[in-house]
Amino acid sequence: MNTLIAVVLAVVPLAAASAKFAEWQVLETRTGLPLAFEDLASQWATEDVIYLGEEHHNRHHVEAALKTMRALIARNRRPVLGLEMFSWDGQAALDHYLTNPEMATDAFLEEAHWKQNWGGAYEEYEPLIAFARDHRLSLIALNPPRPLVREVARDGIDKARTKPEMGQWAMRDEPLVEDPEYRDRILKQLHSCHDGLTNAAYERMYEASVFRDESMAKTIADRLRRLPEGAGPIVSYIGGGHIQYRLPIPNRVSRRYGMPLRQTTIYLAAFDPDRVQEIQELLQPPIADYVWLTPLGQHGPSRRCL
């Protein structure tokens, strides 16, 4: 086939789809075309891990996650919800809150170290925790404690490994695997979002990114091995940057799990009709298996450091 013709044919589906982008469409990135949610939900129900890559503080992305969870339950699955917003030192609080209907929210947040590890308005994410509580679903605190991440960002991974906290959380000897494509993308994004730092500072921030992604991948892979018969899939609700091109977490979960694994990545993107080009850029090259367009959040368009 003539090369020019091949290029044109490859672009046509995306060009045709872009003229019809709309809120709540789920686009298959391979074709750029929207697919029916009900059909997709039936497919997602067969997965081991579903990654929902969100924009922080967008309530519509929480709505998308709830819609996904309801669809899985309707298909006789028992999803396990993993949340970036909670850290390992909050896992006991999550377990306590889910099983103790008398526990007050303030006491829960204090026990979960919400302010120290995430902060901000808990109400933005509360519907997810309430849904799990109402449906008796398990919750996973995905993140390592923020003080560990800060130590890596401040001192670098080699020095941070010597701290007692690394031993406490069994991360002192954990391998942090280098991936050239991951490194290239993360450093470019760090330079784009945090201009004017020293090379050493960028390197420490990069190491902190690797540490977080490797830690969350370890958490997901470990839970996969312990899922009861018939439980799952794990629904990982994390920032979109942690699933981009499968590099940060999904590929690391596959490596750590060490056995065939069915995973799908869904990038939640707030749709601004005036910024259609940004959606096209998410499709070529495909940032995830699917891009789910939602209304804008209350803070308007977010800045994507891609």
C-alpha cells in the first residue's frame, strides 16, 4: 500500500471521531471511536485490574468510577477499590471504617492520617468510600506514606533507603526498576510542570516518582495474590499520570505479578470543546486503552504535563 494512503487511512477514524467528541463518551484509542458503555462494562468485568486514571478534584471522575463499580456489581463481580488518596498507614483505618458503622468520619480521617498524607476536601472522594461501605467492598490504601516519598524527593533514593521508616514498610530492599521510556517521559513532564530547578532536583523528583509507582504496583500485585476466589477485579482509582502508556504502574504490576494478567487502562479526561486537539493527542499515541470524556470539573480545564 502506498505510504501516503496508509497514513491517511490511519488518521481518518480519529478525524471523524474528533468532530463528534462529547461528554461521557468512552473512546477506544485504537480506533478513536466511541463505544457503548454497556458493551465495555461486560468486557471490563472479565479483567483482573481496571485502572481509572483521574484528574484530582473532578467530581465527574468520581461519578465515572461509581458507574464502573455499579456495572461490575450488576455483572456479579465483587470489585476491590484501590485508592491513591490513602496511604499504607491508613489501611487499618479503612478496614475499621468499613466494618464499624458507628465510626464517625472525623475519627476515621484522623486514624487514616488524611491530612498528613493527602489533605484537601475529603468530601470530593467520600462517595467512593461510602459506596464501598454500603456494598461491603474492600478498600486498598495504595500509596506509601508521604514522609517516605518526601525523603526520597529530598535526599534521593540511596540515602532514603537507610532510614528506619523504609525498613518499617519493607521498602528498603525493594527493586526500583529503570525503564528508559518511563524515565524519558517523567523527566520531560517534570521539566514542563516544575520549571527552573537544578538537574539534581529533577533527578530526586524522578526517583520519588519511581518510588511511588513501584510502591503502588507492589500493593496491587500483592493484593492480587490474596484475592479470595471470585473476588475482583481490582479497580485502581489513581491520577492519570500513573497509568499513562502503561509505563508507571500497569507494567510494573505485570512484572511483579509474574503470571498472565488481564489489565485495562481508562484515562478520564475532562472535555473542553475548545481544546479538541488535546483529546486527539491522547489518542495518538494512545495514552490508555480507553479515554473516557467527562464534563469539566469546577476548577475548569486542568493542565496536562504530557
